[in-house]
Amino acid sequence: MPEPKVKFIVNNFRAVANAEIALDGISVLTGENGCGKSSISKLVYYGILYSKNYESIVNKIIDELTKRVCFALSDLCAELDIQYVNEYARLPVFGKATVDYFLDKLNKNLNETLYTERTKGILYETILNEIIKIEIYTQNVINLKVKLYNLEEIKRKSISDILEFLKEISNNIDFNINKILTTKPKSLLFLKLESIFKTSVPTENFEIIEFEGKLINNVQNRIYSLNTIMKVSYIDTPMSLDKKGYKLLYEGTENEHWWHLNDTLRNDSNNCLSISNIDENVEDILNGNITYEYDRKGNDFTYKRKDGKVINLLNCATGLKSFAMLQLLFQQNYLNNETLLIIDEPEAHLHPQWIVEYARLIVLLHKRFGVKFLIASHHPQMISSIKYIAEKEGIDEKVNFYLGQRATEFTYNFKNYHTDIEPIFASFNIAFDKIDQYAAATE
């Protein structure tokens, strides 16, 4: 088997003791429930997504911390009876301009004698602590004249000095953000991952490697971008089609990918007018066609059946939605050799015949368009269909099957069996052993 161009390595994350997964062909993760297939899939997805969308991490952190500083400054103005409400309504919400506005207001109305212990507390403990968090989160990228960690030194300064200090920080925010985006400290990516997974993500045991160059590893302090994977999407349930309006609900959680996927499916800016036989195959399977239509009435995904009947896709069978997602992504020209599509249990909700058809589409999309796949499955029919259809299409050297095998009572190593699925089916035979066991118990 050829050495993969891109691979993902993780150790000691949740149930995964060790896994080294190729990401440039069709990789299939399999194993019993709880072995870590979904954990690997999500870690690959969010690791790649946010290494490519690093700016969104930085902006989110700065926005959150700036918002807290704005709240503290507005509290300070209210404490000192400084009127600002009418003017404040015209300002950008919680932005740098709002911070500057409050600082100017406070400077113009500065009266040291009016500052009580409470107002000092707002300045020292609330505002300055938030600024310290910016410094910590960005790994000392922000260079300030006053060492932020020494609060006692700052407390000895006058109120006017502290306001001037805050003004200096505000003036340097844009410069510091650009510097962060240039250096891309790895710590911010892992801060984002930990906020999503609500658990520690081991920086020392998580790597993404492309052409033997390490984009994320335990030695370097910065991250680099992938060149062979420009787009990544994650599908774990066809029901995510119903989640378009849930951004605020899912943002920052492990289900954040639901609204990411909905944004992608509803982005018709790259629609491809040409129809290949891949699209025609899906139409034959579905006995109709899926389109995305939006107008003032709020029309959405539509299933146009061959007999002329038009149905809202959200009201259709779940299995049909599984194929509809692939067709919509294909029609938008989203699926190409720069795409990694991660699918968790694609066989769920599918009739056995459609499982074979879905596996065939996976193989054909990789063969004809170079789409990269990471599949998590424990269904014998999906496993065997991918193997034998890939062999028939002559791309079996790009297929790798990984089986999660117990390392301890609760952790698993993922071993690459390449195209040998016999060990995987041996693990499936445990189910038949259970049937025999319970059948014998009833005799």
C-alpha cells in the first residue's frame, strides 16, 4: 500500500488509546460501540476545520473578552452617573469602538475622588482580569508596557494611569490580532477543541501530517494549513437537515457541525450546471431529484418525484435524506479532490439495497472526483460493499479498513488491516455467538 499523503494521529483521547488514520483515500473505521470511532471522526473534523478557519477562533475569543470589558466599563459609567445610553445605542455592539467610547467618556469625566472601592474593584478585578485573559489565551503575543500578571503593581497606579493603560491596549488590538493570525499559536486551536469536547485534548498526542510535514504536532508551537484538503464536512445524521436555525444552540458544542453542514448545503453560490452520471445515479435511486429553492415564502429543499409530485424534503423518509445530502453537495460542485467528507454510520436508516448503492457512490465519488472519505461503520454490508466495489473499480489500494481492538477494559487501538476485512468480520461474529448463547438459554 502506498504511504498516505495526509494522516491523522491521536493517542489517549477518550476511548482511543492509539490511532493513525490515512486521510487521502477511503478510510473506514469500524469496531464495537464505544471504541472511539465518532471521537476520531469529530476530532479530525474540528481539528482541520479550525486550523483552516483560525481567524474565527481569534475573533471569537477577542469578541467575548471585549464584550466583558465593555460590560465592566458601562458598569463603571453607571456607578459614576455618567450618561451614555443615547450615544451608546449608535455604537457597534461590544466592538473596539465601544471600548474606546467608554474610555473617552471616563477620561473626560475623570474625578479621582469619586472613585470608590467598588469602582476600583470594577477596574482592577473585572476589566484588568479580562485583559489578562487575552494575554494568556494568545500566549504572550500581546506585548504591553506593563506586566499584566502583577495586579498589585497596577493597583498602585492612579485611575488616570489605568485608563491610559487600557487605551493603549485598545489601540493595539488590531495589530495584536494580525500578529496572532500570522504566528497561529497552537494553544488557541486546542482551547477551541477543549471547549467543543468539554474535555482535555492532548496537544502532545495529536498530529496531522501532510507529505511528511507536520501541520499540528507536539514540538512546534504554531499550526500550518493543509494544502490537499481545502474543504471538510461531517455528516452523522440525515436529521441535521432540520437544524438550519440552531446556530446559537449548537455553537461551541460537539454538534456544531450540524449548522456548519446546513450552511454548506444552503450555499448555492457554487452550483454546478453540468450533470454527470453520478447525479443521474442518485436520481435513479431516489426515483426523483433534490433541489434547493429559496424565495420570500421560505421554500427549502424540495424532492421532485419522477411522477411530477413535489414534496418538501424535510417531510421525506430519513433514508432518502441521506442520498439527498450527497446529491446537494455534488450539485454545488462541493465534492472534489480538495474535499474530505466524514460520514458517521452512513448505513443508518438505509434499506440493505440502498446500503450497497450508498457504498457504490462513495467509491465512485473518490474514483472520478478524488473526494476523500472518512467513514465510521460497524455494518457488515457497508464494509463488504466498499471493499468489493472498490476492487471492481480498481481503487482498492486507496481503501483502508481500521478495526478498534481492546487495549484495556475501556480503551482501544485502531489497527489498519488495509483491504483485509476478515478480522473485522470475525469481530462481527460475536453477535452470532450472542444469538447462540441466548437461544441455548431458552431451550
